[in-house]
Amino acid sequence: MTARATFALAGLLGLALPTLFTSGCSEDGKTGDCPALSLYDINDPDAAASPKVLEERARAVDAGCSSPLAEASSGGSP
């Protein structure tokens, strides 16, 4: 292995190792800062607009874990 390859490998390891020690999700797959969101059937048109789902989504937006839903746009100018 050349000195250049050794240096490159050491650099990659130096960048990769900190990711092993940063937290993302816990063992159960949930992040510590974001509220839980329930699952719903996307084929049911009323499910996404249920009060429970809307309240959970609003809490996630307030916590900075989700973006607010916007009206669909076809692009272009009016």
C-alpha cells in the first residue's frame, strides 16, 4: 500500500468514525426529539384528515421534524 493510499484510507476512517458515535434513532427506531406519528391507510381518503392524524402532524411540524403540507401546484405562473 502506498503512502498516498494509506493517507486516503486514514482520512476516510477519520470521517466515518464520528458517525458511529452520533445518535440518530434509538433501538426501537424512534428519534428522541420527534413525536410519534401513527400509520394510516393511504387508500382511505378520510384517514389522512382524521383529527388524530392532523394533531400528530401539527406536533411534528412544531417540533421541526416535518414540513407543513402545502397545496399541490402544477408549476408555472398564474
